[in-house]
Amino acid sequence: MPKHTAVLFSILLSIIACNNNTSTDSGATVTAKDKDIAAPPVSEEPSKGTRHFRGALKGGMKGDSIFFDVNADGTKLENLTFKGYWYCDGKLEQQTAAGPEGFFPLVNGKVNTHISEPPGGGATAWRFDLNATIEGSKASGTFRMNINALRCNTGTLTWEAVAD
């Protein structure tokens, strides 16, 4: 990798780490149902009736996990957070809490869409692909996160989650 590309990549990752909306600690205590699935810090108190889901990913590295909230009326899947590993430019890197700022619309308990940030896309845009089925307190689906220009990609991972 040319030196200027490596410097740009390092700066981009630093900016992302500083601006990630899911990395602020509110002091909330969360108990994990599975010791390998520790919840990331919660950025704000969920509204009344919001259900918090936590789950494990298959097809990636051991310990990869996913977290999200479903709002009270079941129309939004929000606060999606991925904790785990992905490959960037051929190197394995850890993401401690990555996810979109936006929400995924839930229609009849299903999601099958993506969020790009920034919304207009671009070479260094983050893309979060989500396919989900929510049935009561259980959820399952697939997830993929990537940045094309930086060659960062989780690959498509299958997941299952349960509500707290």
C-alpha cells in the first residue's frame, strides 16, 4: 500500500472511532445472556417499550456479535451495532462498536435493505446490509458491512438474536 494511502486510511479510522455514535458510555448496566456476547456501551436510554436484542454471528470470527433495538410500535430497527472482526486491505481488524446512525424500516417484522453513510454513497462510504426477521423475542437474518475503496468487508454473516 502506498504511504499516502496508509496515512489516509489511519486518519479515516481515527475519525470514525472518534465520531462513532455507539461508543459513548452512559453508565447503563447490561447483563449478557451469553458471556461471549458482551453488550456495547449504550449511547442513550431507549424509549419506553423499546426491545433490545443481542445476538451472535456465524461465518465470521468467534465472539462476533450484533445488537439492535426495535421501537415500541415495531416499525424501526435502530441502534444496530456490530462488534467483531473484518478484513481491511487484507488485514484482520477489530471493530469494537460499528453501526449506522440511521434506522432500518421494519415492515411486518422484516427488514431487507441497506444504509449507506453518507447517504449519497461515495468511495469511502460505509454500507450496512441487513436482512432480518423479527418474531416476538427472537430474530434472525444476515448482515454485511463494507467500505469499498478501503477494501474493508465483513462478508455476509448469518446471525440469531434474542430480546433482553
